[in-house]
Amino acid sequence: MVLSIQYSLVTLFGDKYRLMDILGVRIDNFTKEDVLQKVRHFLSTNGQKYIATTGPEFIMAAQRDAEFRSIINNADLSLADGFGLAFAARRAGQKLSARIPGVDLMVDICRTAAETGQTVFLLGAQHGVAERTAVRLIERIPNLKIAGAESGYRGWYRKLDDAKLKEIINRRQPDILFVAFGQVKQEKWIFHHLPQLPTVKLAMGVGGSFDYISGKVKRAPKFMQKCGLEWLYRLCRQPWRLPRIITAVMRFSWAILKYGKGEK
């Protein structure tokens, strides 16, 4: 395996953009303005699209899981979420146009939905968090239409099966679906079940975004986000994240340094 960050010009919607390939995982090197323009296009046309916000953990998981790698590489947008991807780009002498955190993109997509009158469904997170997220989003974006919010659980013990979840979503007929099942699982769920959700034009896995928006988990200060230290803030507040932090920070950085030299 070799670190490969290769750029190629590809025509999409009448414009051109660059593709990045990091350890075999595709990244669309867009600015946030580019992304929101494409989101508006997705929502104005027929068909179903899904977005992946790809960070170091995703890339490392994709090294072990061929199905997951294929799902990310075939996403309609695979966006750079994480300071480590900027490091990988610099390592190859390239520049990442923007880091696009999933939680920020989710809020921006909700603002777009409010402007266009399209509806949003929130799926996932722990019991009650999706509902609190819906309340917070409407406080921030008063014109936003929430079609539904469902954690996937009833009480504290019984998880709803996929058939029931799809029945609930289809009954509400949303245009946009955000899924917070955690990395890998949420992307696989979207990939396998989106075709059975005919009204959904755009789906996106959002990881812990509901926790942040609802206020369940406090986000790192802005200065830590900008300098790539959000992982340290998370670790201090949530020590159980240590294995994930090791993967996202240490293992990913080592892979970039090692394979960037062409070692196999």
C-alpha cells in the first residue's frame, strides 16, 4: 500500500474539481461553498444521493473493511472531516481546500432545507437525543421543517428493527435523512436501505453531531478546532474515547508517514 494523493480534473454539474486519494479512500477536495452548491443541486433534482464526511478513523477503518471502503469511494460526496487529512495532503505537497466537520455541514444543510421548504428526519443517537436535537435545530433555524426524530429505541431495552425504522421514515416522507449510528454502521445502513426510502433525496451519516447540537456533549473551543486539537478536548472529557483517538491521531499519522515514503 502506498500513500497516494492524486489529482484529476473531472467534470461535474458543468464545473471542475479535484479528487484526492488517501490510502485508497477518495476525498472530494471542495470548499464549503462548493459543497453547499452541490447540496442545493442534489435537492433540486430527482434521484438519491448520500454524503460521507471522511476523517482519519474512516480511512483507517477502510483499510480493514473492503465493503466500507467501497461505500465511501462511491459516495456522491466524500468530504474531508478532520485535521489529519490536511496533514496528509501537506505530506504529499498538496493543499486541502477545506476541512468540513460533519456537525457544521449538517447545520448548513438544515439551513438550506429551511430556505427551500424541504423536510428533515433525524435518526439515531441515544434515547431522546434525536428529539432534543430537533428542538435545538428549530430554535436556531425557525423555518426548518422536521419530519421526524427517532433514536431507534423504545424505552431503554428494545431496539427497533430496520423494517420498523423504514416504516416510520416512509410514513413521514422526508427529503433529507441524517443518520447517527456511529461511523461505519451509519454509512452501511444508508447504503443498504436508502433505496427503500423513496422520498429521501439526500442522506448523510453524522456520527456524534446530534450529541453536540442537542447540548448533550460540549464541543471543543473554536481555537482548539482550528489548530487540530479537538481530539485532545474530547479525550479529556471522554476518556473512553482513547482507542478511537489512538486510531485517528497516532495510527493514521504513522500510516501517512510510512506509506508517504513509498514503503510497503
